[in-house]
Amino acid sequence: MAKATKITKQELENLNKVIKTNNNLQMQIGGIEVEKTRLLSAMLQGQNEFQQLQDKLKEKYGDVTVNLQDGALKPREDGQVDKKN
């Protein structure tokens, strides 16, 4: 059997197709990771803003809970946990 010096045209096409697909997937994953980082940063900023607003409200109104529907204040009961969601 003679030694081949090249792969077939079909094999080359298949090889290039698989490589192209993998490269595209890696680029998409990179884009998703960049978006994930951007979203995590925005979420942390939102949490910081929430904490600052919560601190200002606590300073002004004391340790109370706020009804998010109508803004009514209610004294916080002992053992009640501050929910940040």
C-alpha cells in the first residue's frame, strides 16, 4: 500500500467544518461569559444601590418594614429577617 501524501478533499472539508464549528462555539461561549460578567456587575451595583436606599430609609423611619404595594410602614418584629429580594 502506497503512503498517502494528502487527505481526501472530503476529509479536508469535514475536518475544516468541525474546526470551524468548534471555533464558533468557543467565540459564542466567550461572548456569553462577557455578558455574564456585565450582568453580574450590574446586579452587584443594584444590590449596593438597594443597600444604600435601605440604610437611608432606616435612618429616616427606624427599623421598619415597608409594604412594597402601598409604601405603608410597619414596625419590625423581633426576629424578622431583612429580605433583600
